[in-house]
Amino acid sequence: MRCEYEDGLKVDYSGSLHIKQGSDIDVYMKDGLIPANIKSELNEATRNFSCEEMRKVAKTVTDTVGKRACIH
């Protein structure tokens, strides 16, 4: 699932997770290394086709790991 927002935030979840917003945010988490609670929320947002839910998950991730992270 891919979501793009008016403020430039892009969230791409297709197994792996990539969150990007210009040069401010760049987070990548490889599939298999995404924490279970985050993966559960991502899957729920995908099932609901909800970019609003996806944005909330992206905020949780950046609040947890920071605005720049590469977990692979």
C-alpha cells in the first residue's frame, strides 16, 4: 500500500516499510524486522485501505526510531 499526503509525506508498505518526507524523514524497515505491534497496525491499515491509519503508524514509527533509520 502506498500513501502520499499533501505535506509531502510518503508511506510505502509492501512487505518492507519506507517512510519519506523530503530531506526531513527517511526511514526504511525491511520485512521481517518490523516489530510485531507495528506490523499489526500496518496490516490493519492495509486491510482497511486507510491512508489515515497508515499516517498514524508512520508517526508511531518515527516517534520510536527517529526520523532517519535504516533497519535491514
